[in-house]
Amino acid sequence: MIKLKRSTRRILAELLKAHGKLDAFTLFKRSMMSFTEFARSTETLFSEKLAGEDDAGVVFLTKTGRDYINRIEPIAGIRKWREVPEHLTVGPHSLDDPYIPNIRILDKGTFFMNEESVD
């Protein structure tokens, strides 16, 4: 496997987020790096056949590039901190379950409540 710099991997990730192709100027702006670093990184991608460029200036991700970025960053989609622990989960609510709203949050004008009785 090829060892790429972080800036080159960032360009690959931006291309993957953009569904595989992006205008060269837009890719440059989204990568948020200097132009010389961007030019070196894209040249590396082109020479390694991880990305290509068509006549209109659109940079596209090749199958090799897509496989490479999916292999080095497969964990990016897994977010352990978003998983709810089992002891905190509750089963689905039934339509017959009672619901008692917080009376302080209700609109006093809509429900014709006396404002002194709410507090």
C-alpha cells in the first residue's frame, strides 16, 4: 500500500465526499491548503493513478483511489459515542400510553389558562 501525506489523503477524502468528481478549483477551495501543496498533492494522486483529470478540468476519483481511501479510513463512519447503552434504551411507546404535558410550557392564550394558576 502506498504511504500518502495527510494533505493528499484529505484531497482523496474530499473527492469521495463529492461522489467521486469535483471541479479542480472547488477541490482546491475545499481542501483549505496552499496552492503549492495542493498542486504537489494532486500531482502525486495523478502519478499514482489514484485520481485523474479530464479535459474540462474536473478531477475524478479512480477505482484504485476509491479502494485506497476506503481501506485507510473505514472507521470514519463508525461513531461509538453515538451508540446508546442497552440499560438506557426504552421500548417503543404504545398509542394508548398516557401523556401528561408540562403545563408551564403550554401556550397560555391557546388553552385559556389563568396565568396565576400556572406558576
